[in-house]
Amino acid sequence: MHATTLSFRAGNDFAEQVRSFASIVGLKSSDYIRQAVCEKNAQVMAQRIAALSKELSAEHLSFNESLDGSLADGLD
């Protein structure tokens, strides 16, 4: 795996929190941040999928309701 360095500015309090929590769970700070970002990405993706599913469901319901009127059009 080719690693790329990613840097960002963070306040001292944030950096100390990351170090502290990473130490508690037995991870390096970089591994802790990587895991947190992966978990957040998965959460955002799940929320996006749920929103799209809800939107698609509403579209299907609307379409099905529009077809209900054609059931009684006299055709057998």
C-alpha cells in the first residue's frame, strides 16, 4: 500500500484529545484518526443511501398511485 501524508491544522486541545483517546484504545494517533475518518465516512454514506432510498420510495409510491386510476378504465 502506498501511503500519502495528509496534514491539517488542529488546536492543541484537539491534538491532546486525539493522543489521549488513541492511547486509551492502544492505537497510534494517526491510526486513531484514520479509523475515526473511516467510521465517519461510513456513517455519511449510510445516511446518503437512506435519503436516496426514501426519495426513490416516494417516487415509486407516486407512480403507483398514478396507475391506480387506470385499473378501473373498463379494460378487461
